[in-house]
Amino acid sequence: MSTIKTLEDLNKAAKRGLESIIPSKTKIMVGMSTSGLASGAQEVYDALAAEIKKRKLDVVLCKTSAMGMDCIEPLVEVIQPNRPRLAYSRMTAKKVPEVINQVAKGVVDGFKPTYRMDEEDYLCLNEKKPYFKGPLPNDVKDIPTISNVDFYKKQVKIATRNCGMINFESIDEYVAKGGYFSLYKALTQMKPEQIIDEIIASGLRGRGGGGFPAGVKWQTCRRAHGDIKYVLCNGDEGDPGAYMDRSVMEGDPHSIIEGMIIGAFAIGATDGFIYVRNEYPLAVANLQRALDQARAYGFLGNNIFNSGFNFDIKIGKGAGAFVCGESTALMTSLEGKAGEPRAKYIHTVEYGLWNRPSNLNNVETWANVPAIISRGAKWFSSIGCKNNSGTKVFSLVGKVNNIGLVEVPMGIPLKDIIYEIGGGIPGGKKFKAVQTGGPSGGCIPKSLEDISVDFDALWEAGSMMGSGGMIVMDETTCMVDIARYFIDFLEFESCGKCVPCREGVMRMNEILHDICGGKGRPGDIELLESMSKGIVDGALCALGSTAPNPVLSTLKYFRDEYTAHVRDKKCPAGVCKALIRFSVSDEKCTGCGVCLKKCPTECISGEKKKTHVIDQTECIKCGVCKESCKFDAIIVE
Amino acid sequence: MEMVNITINGQKISAPAGITILKAAQQAGIDIPTLCNHPALSPTGACRVCVVEVEGQRTLITACTFPITDGLVIQTESPQVVKARKFILDMLFSERNHFCMYCQMSGDCELQNLGYRYGIDHWVFPTYTKGFPVDATRKYFLMEHNRCVLCGRCERACGTLVANHTLGLRNRGAKSMIHADANLTFGDSSCVSCGTCLQVCPTGALCDKRSAFMGRDEQTQHVKTTCSHCSVGCAMEIVTRGGNVMKILGDWDGAVNGGVLCQHGRFDPLYDERTRITSPLIRQKGKLVPANWDEALQVVAKRLGKADAKSIGVLASSNVTNEALYLLDKLFSKEMKVANVGLLNRAAPRLFEKPQGSLADIEKSDVILVVGADPVKDQPVASFLVKRTVDRGGRLIVVDGEDNGLAPFAYMHLPMADTGKAVEIAGRANNPVILYGTGAPEKTVNALKKLQGKAAFVALEQGTNTRAAVAFGFANGFKPSAVKTLFLLLGEQDGIGVEALEGIGKGAFIVVQASFASPLTEQADVVLPMAIWSERSGSLTNTEGRVQKVSKAVEPEGEAKADWEIISLLAEKMDKKLGASLEELSARATQNIK
């Protein structure tokens, strides 16, 4: 690879990339990000390679990352000349010969793809390229296009624009999608102040949780004193159930790198660091490869695009402490010390890493930057809602049919995400609440399902955007138990530096354990409230001061559940084992004996065709009987 | 300095911009309680006890970290603040074992004081449910983790004051524990037992073994003095109760050490197991027998009065006061014209007539050259200053043998032959500082002189008062062969044996002025018992030439007397008029040293 210094060179790379994205022969792509690998993509990939070799087919087999819909992985996509792109979902090694058959014939018959794509969006270039010319082949007519799939219908992809679309190992494919053209534009046609003005005008707010306007932060950092400044990328995603940043780092690492270089130029930074948790081995590997490629092309290093601008990026690996996602703790950790937050009454944009001006943004924020530079602030601010422009990526998990990564315009109603994109609650159960913002976020109840999903509305509702975790809960979820779960997590992850978080969260956890264990005392709820106030007021860092949020927000909307636990010693959702009792309904039990056989402690007895009885002294409340009963005869109270 | 106007509790205050709320309040005489904060350490804002209400801020603010700006309106004891502090204290008291009456710090504990101040009269939460270990593996003090409040003062002191970085935090959250190195016992760790952590601990977590349970601070007396161990001259406080020394503390106002001491200064003097000489001794029929001062001094005076000045020799230890050295010089060299005087330890080569730097220059330097000196062994507190500078990015070049204690911290370690190279590098630095000692040969010393004017030079003298001894001419070479009468001012110096008498003819009359019985005193014809460091007043000159006071904290043991007092009495016996008040002597001695 020779370095790229001119637009001509860049165009050449783009041409190479385009030939590799849509080659003149058949191309098979396997989604090989962590979610794909976890569901068996490697096996499918190996089977495909073996089958192709066996049949001596002239086919390109390559890796891509997840496009978002993780519940249908492993995903195999086929691009053939003059045919739409086809996606085969829930692939297994066994299904491989059939797919290869279809590929060899060039016709779909039998095993059907889940959806098709007729054209590909080149967001940064503002154009759409069709996969085929002429009429749609007959055999694929009844396969829905991706825009007709509920999961994708309302999504708008900016930060995850290339995820699942390109081979993450190829820088040329990224360039072909318009990548590094924004960098070229920024470095050769724009002044740093212009870039900052553009970002301010776009209304881009930090996607790490705080929602601070990114452009304003850049400006403060640019104006801060000092010859040496840093730009940092926060890839220390630690919320349970959240994996937005991981997906971008794995699937489209160059978008982050390009964003950081543009940011560094605008701010006047000399060095960049990407802080990634080491539990993301694939993200680390892909970022490292991407950095090496960018360096080889001269996008990192000295005199980038002959502009005289020098900049390079290093990866800092974290040991996976939740608190290291907090800006000052992240910087302390990068400095090589134990990751503890510092009191930051002087902002990190002035005294950050090694006490030098440092601009920290998260993965998603950086990934948005190249798109804003290429398409302009006006375009970006036209997406989303007031004061919340653009999109937000969420990881939609929990009790919802379609699990996966979704990128939606800001301001979309919450119910659209849950019922349309998420496809509703499985098993016909009722939606109860959704937890947003990670452990230090809060729960939003069904009564607020019309809420606009944006920074300000979520904050008002007592939750927060956070980095974008979204955990859906149904009626069988006990909200006290959920609060306990998150407080448990936070107690474990408290760094221990300041007293309110170290001790307060631990004590709150003890009280919650007591409440869930049937040992709640009168006054416990009030004590939890006053402790929460003490922690909010007194904790050192943002993670500490938001730590009581799971309790505060569940208390706000589900106080009756707490009261039921403490006063009536009942768990309305039937979750807290110490407070529930399993019994058999006289009316519904048919005496089939299934529960009797399944019970692990053999505490169910009864003759055939007669109502069974549960021995309460032996019952461990595992719920197996309830799950196995076809007649809904097990009563939980 | 830009001054800003702020309001604390309704009181209008003008203070320098950028100082913390805590400092501004202290300057105005307003007391904001603290726990993790310590004046000698950088603030971290961990304990949250100093929270205050600041108008316009979303949450409470820690006074110890928040820099003031113009117009701040602060409440330090509002109901919200008091509630928050009580909440913190409730949690701290229940976190570990804070059953105060069983703790040796009871009455002197900062946590306990806060408890009284905010009326913590019961436990809100179940208390002390987890047991933590006690680490007593260190000789002088132990770590009782159950009384630790995780304020991190010890860790900061170890890292930033001593630059030893032994202490750190292990685990997370409520399971956090102070630990040494990679979780070694303290006794096995890289701990240098300087005791700085012990001195900054606000509770009874770090506990001095010797003084534990021997009384509360208010029952003790504190006497400010200067350490007599080495030539650095650390300021310290001797803490006594009922005429016994309980412990030694570093003096935070100390000009040289800023509160830090080393093991030899803080602990070793209290663990001295040598036998004291408690009365004058005279050899009779081959045996040393006790006598009174009058008899002993009479014998010495008579002998000296009869002797020819050329046959008298004087050997002095550097571990004595300026006043003693002054009188020794005055009596023997000036009055009796004795020329054969010597010093018991070697002195560093004299590079220049006038001092060309001070220890304070170390921390301002970017390159430190250590030549022929091992401060880790001989002047530990100076080594702390060097390591602190290395931590801040200063480059250390050690020109000395392989076993130099600073070698592990050095950027470059060179043999004496390569001094030229080291000088060249130091010459390119902005603020080089040269620390040299007795190990530097003449050739090396001449090479160092090239940096005159550019670098700061500090001689690291061995012994305590070597600089003064040199000023009084005691290091000019001693010829033992001619000596028929020897006056040996041994003082309390350890490690000097009979080899000091080598070359002195048999039958010579030997007078030893010493604090402890040793093989040397066994050889003496007269032994004059001398007071030790805690029992005498006077002054010492440190390696930079700084004259500092030492003060008597307890009465001398037995009939021992201060070093200078003995010589003064001897002079009186010999009818030489040298007697004067201590102040007068100090002034004269200081005059001579300068």
C-alpha cells in the first residue's frame, strides 16, 4: 500500500473498494462480529469455505459485521451480478449446501432468504447504488425488501452506516463508502474553526450519556492553553446489555478513526487514544488493524494529505472496570494508574490526560463526525427532534421479540421502538417498563410509552439516555428485584474512592436484599430515599451520583411494589422467592403428572388424574412446575 | 496575585483566585471539617466530609478541591451540609471497626472528633460485619485494616512525599484495602519504614507499636528540634510524657524535610539498646570505677595541664553540637595550641569556598547528578527528594559503584571513570543539580567544577555535623603517632570501634566523652558521660550549611551532661575562661561556621 496524499489517490482506493464491495462475480458475506460468532458464524463460515472448495466455485467469501438484528444471526448474505442482495438468517452448517445450491444455480428455491436489498446506501456520498439493473428477477419477488422488515423500517443509519455492509478488514471498502473523503475535505478545504462551527451547527450531542454539545466541547478544548492536546475515544462500554460501541468498533473502526482525526485537526491535538476494554478482543483487533491500515495510507502520521497536520492514535486497553467509562477515571487509567475518578472542578478539556487539555468523546459521537462533515450540518440537524439532532444507537434487549442493535432518529416515540422495531413482547405478555441508560439510568413505565426518546425527555422522566442500553421488561419482572440487580452491579463496580458510593450503595444493596428476601422493615423505603439523596448530593463522580437512579426511578413509578414487598410480604410479579408460594389449582389441574416428573426436589405428589399437591417445606420455588404445566394450573402468590 | 471576593456563611472574604474553598475558609478563620485532606498532601476529595453548599452548583461541593472564583456564595454548615456530613459519618462509623474505646487513637482520632462534632450517637446501619486482617509484620508500626477509612492519605504520602510507592489500594468498592506492593505483607514489602504514612493516618489504622496506649496527645509535651542522625537536618518534634520519649514526629514546617523523616530519624533512636554511661568513670588499678564530675574533670585537667601541646591529640565525632565543636576548637586549638586534631568520619571534598546550592534545588532541577554519594543509605530524606524529582520527570544520573541505592531509579548509571560524560549531559540541562559525597575522587571533583555557575552543588556529608567540624578545622588530618594524651569526643556515635585508636602508642592517656559504653570506652582512662539527642540543647549545621536549633526534651540519664557543657566545665577546671550562656555560645559558634 502506498500513501495517499491527493484526491486522485483517494479515488483510486475508492475504485478498488467498490470492486470489492460489489464484485463482478458472486460474493458471500458472513456476519462475523461478536454477536455472529456467539451464535455460530465461524462454523457456518468454515462450512461455506469447504463447500465452495468442494464444488470449485468461483466465489468471494468474506467477513462482515452485524447489521443489527442479532436475533436472526448467523446471517449469510449473497451478492450476485444483476441480482438483489439476499440475506439468509439463522444459518447453520447444515443449511450451507442448500444455500450454495441456490448460489450455483443463481435462483432461490426452497430455503428462503429473510429479506433482500435492492440498493445500497452510500451515506457519505449521498447516493444509492442499485445491486442490479433491469427488472427484478421473478424468484425473489416475494422476498420482502429490508425496508419492509419491521425491525429496519423506522431505522436511520448514520453512526452504524457501514456495519454489516462492508468487510471490516478492508480500508478500501470503507473509502469506497465515502470514507476519508470527509477527512480530505476537512484538512484541505476547511479551517479548524469552520469544522467546529459545523459540528456546533449540526447540534451533535455527546453520545456517551451526558449529551453535552460536542462542538462546544471541541471549542473549549481548542481554546484551552497548551501546546500538547489530546483527543480521546471512550470505548469502555460497561453497561450490562449494551454493545453499541462494540458493534461500531468491530464493524466500522475506520469511521471512529476518521472522526478522531477530523476532531484532532479542529482542536489542534497532537495525539489520540482509543480506550477499549480488553474484554472486547475483536474490537481491539479490528481497531488495531484499522489503525495500521490508516497509518500505511498516511491518514495517520505526519503531513496528512499534505496539509502539514501530524497526528497519530494509540489504543489503551482497560481492564474492564465500569468506572473507567467515567471521563476522569478513564484518563487516570490511561495514565497507567488505578482507574479512579478525580474531582473535576476544572474541566478535562483544560486539565485532562496528564493534566493537558483533552477532548473525550465516545465511539458513537466520533463515528457521526465524518458523516456530518460530508453531508453538512443542515442535513444532520434535519434528522431527529428539537435540540436532539441526528440518531441514537440503542441495544434493544430483554423481553422483546427482536433483539438487536437499532439506530433511530432522536425523538422517536418509545413505543415505536418496543412494538414496531422490537416486535412487541414475546409470549403475549404485557409490557411493563423499559430500563434505559445502563445501571445508573432508570426505568420508564408503560404509562410513559409515548415518551419521545431524546436526551431531555428521558432525563425529565427520571432516567437517562446513557450510552444507549435499552432493556425491556414484561409483567413477570419484579421492579424491586431489578433495582436490586442494578444496585448489586453498582456495588461490585464502585471504585471505593468516595464514601457515599462505596458505603452508601453497599448499604442500599443490603436493604434491597432484605426487602426481596422478605426481611423488609417499616421505614426501609424512606431510608432508601434519604440515602439516595445523600449519595446524589455527596458522591465524587457522575457514576456515584447517579448510582441510586435504579432505586429512585423504580420508587417513582412502582412504589406500590416496594410497599407490597415490605408491608404485605408479597412479590406481585412472583419473582422474589422468599415472598412467593407455589400451589396447584384444584380446578385446572388434570393430574397429568408432568410437573411431578420435572420437579427437581420431588416435592409434588398426587395420583394420576387427581389434583397434585406441592409440599411447601421441600419446594425451592424454582418455577419448573409452572413452566412445564400445559394447563396453567400452578398458582404463584 | 489576583484576589477575588467570596462570601462564606455571610462573611465577605477576599482571597487569591484559584485557591480552594477550604484554604480560603481557613485563612478567614472558618473551620470546615476534613478527613482525607491533609495540608502536606494533594487533595483528592474522597471522603466528602468537607462538602459545602455553593450557590448555583447542582450538588454539594468538596471544599478541599474546589477552586474559588469571584462571587462564590458558600454555606459551610447549612442544614443540607450537616445532613450530608452526618450521612457520611454514619456510613464511615459502621464500615469497619470503629469501637473507639478500644482504639489507641481514642481521643486523638480525627474520625472520632468528627463523630462528636456531628453528634453521631448511634449506628444507623449494621456495623462491622466483615473482618479484615491486621498486619504487624513491620518492626515499628502495624496496619490495622479494620480501623482504616480508606482516605488514601498514607498512599499519597508514600507516593508523593517519599516517592516510594509502596502503598496502594487493592480490590474495589467496600472491599478496598490499603496494600503494600503487589499484596505483600508490609514487612516483606519495599517499605522503607520512614513512618510518613503513620504520621498522616487520621485514625488508628496505622499504629505505632512503641507509643501505642501510652497516653493521649493532650497528656504529652511536644518539643521541636532537629534530627541528629545525618547531615540533612530534618526538623522534628519529640513527643514526651512524664520524662519519657514516646515518639518522634516530622515537623511539617521543616525547612529541609517538610515533615518527612526516615527510619533512622523517626524510629531507630527509640530502639537504641546500647548501654548508657550514667556517671563519670576513672581508671583505678586497671579498672574503670565511677567517680563524680569534679574528680573526673580534675584528673583530665591535671593531665592536660601538664602535657606538651604537641603530644596532645583531639579526635571529634561529627555527631555533636556546633557549641561543642566551637568549645573544643577554642579550648584545644586556640587556648592550648594543640595542632593535632581530627574528625572520626571522612568529609566530602570542598569544591568551593561558598555554598553553591541547597537541597531545595533538587526539586527544581531537571537533571540530578549523584556522584560518590549514596543518600539512600546515608541521607535517606535527601534520597526522597531525588526520587520525588525523578517521579516528576527529572533525569537522575548516578556516578558511583554498582550497589548505589539510587541506581534503580537512575536514567543512567555510570562508573567514576565516565564522570566526564555525566558532566556533559548535565551541562546541557536547564537546571542541573550535583550531589556529591566522600566517594568522589579528586579527578572527578575537578571534572564537576566545570559546571560551576551552571549547576547547583550540594555536598552530601557523612555524619551529622560534619560541615561544622570542617569549618572548625577538624578534618585537616590527624597524626596518631605523636599522641601521648588523647581527647576523644565520641558522643553518641555508633559503629566506631577501637580501630580509631590505631597508631596511638601504648600508655597514652585517653579521655573519652561518650554516651554509650563501647569497646572504645573500655580503653579509656577517663570517661565523661554525655547526654544524647533528646537530652541536650544547642544547634547543628546541616550539609547545606544551615544552622538549626536542637532542644532538650527530657532530662539526661544519670549524671550525663550536654556535650558542650562538659567541655565548658573542663575549660573551667583548667582556668580557661570560655564559659558563657548557651545563646552566647550558639551565636559565637554560628559566627565561626559562616
